[in-house]
Amino acid sequence: MAIDFEEILGALYYGFGETPPTAANQLLDEIGLDKRDKEGWRLGPDGKRFVIPFEHGGEAKDIMSSMELLREYFRKIGIETTVKKLERATFLSRQQANRVKATVYWNTRPMWGGAWGDFLPGSQWGWQWNIWYKTGGKEGEEPPLEVKRLYEISEQLKVAEAGGQEYGELLDEMVNLMDKNLFLLPLIGKTKHIMIANKRLENVAHKGQALGTAFAVEQFFFRR
């Protein structure tokens, strides 16, 4: 599409990672967004300016910066976007009320096999589907079969042997469902994050996930 994935990767993640393929204006024309107003902004089916309102809770600088880049990319193809930062509590409240129309967030897909929660409704997407699931269908909105399958896989992963064949096959199926249906639109993947440590700090890993150190600080010690 119109998004410059390489620029996001270079500007925010030191050029380390992977980007998905691209394509844009023609696609928007083909789906019916071919009319524009006097200022050049595309119009929606209702004849009003088509606007994507991004909101976020200020979780991380790269999230905020990526939204600003997205706003510029969409401007070039005639899509108006707005970016609004909210207090974290307010943002979460709006999410849970299904009032956030667009946001940017990270997911844990390539980081560790057991962290599949971001691939389920209720993390950053599909809030009404998640309510339906948690209430046994009494509230919320019934999800499509593909989303129901994500829930089934999640339950099966909980009892499958971590690292085993069944576990790997289930995780692959979950990833394939996400890739095929695009419940989330990926910007970049497998980014590298730098971890800076005092040279006197011992037992610091030199490979793996830097973010993982936040969950194992008790393993570090200072050399006298």
C-alpha cells in the first residue's frame, strides 16, 4: 500500500527487521474511494470525507512516531488521518467500549512461542467478540468461524506440550489464520531492540530477546 515500511524500519528500529510487500491508489479507487473533495481528500460511500482517527495511550515512543509516519503516508494517497494521545486509563476504557477505530500496537508473534495472547480478540482488537466468548454468547457479538478457531487453538495450546510437534502445528495454524484474514495489519516484524547494560553487570544474555530481561532481573549481579 502507501506505507513506506522501509522508512519505518530505518527511522524507528535502526533498519533491523522485516517488511511486508506493498501496493495503493489503484486499490482505493477499485473499492469505491475514487471520489475526492476540493482539498483532495477521498470521500467515503456516504459522501463525507473518509477519515481514519488513530488513538493511543502513549505506551511507547515508537508507537507514537509510527502513527505520525502513517499520517504522512495516508496523506499522500488522499486519506485524512488524525492522531490523538489519551491518558492510558481513558484509552483502555474507550477500547473496552469498542470506541477506538484505529490504533498501533506491538504484538509478540516472533518473540516466544507461548505468547499468543495478542493474536486473540480483546488484546487490541475484536472487543465485542471477546465479550461474546467470555460470557458464553450472552453478551457481545458472535465472531466468524475463523475467530472461533483462534479461541479453540488457544485452549489447545494451553494443554499441548510446549515445544512439541502438536504445539508447533497449532501455533503455525494460528499465525496462518492471522496472516490470511488480516485481523491486524502488520507494519514490520522481527525488529531488534538494543539493550544497554553496565559493564560491571554480570550474567547478561548476549542473544535472545532483550525485552525478556525485564522478567528476569533477579538473575543479574554486579561484579566487584
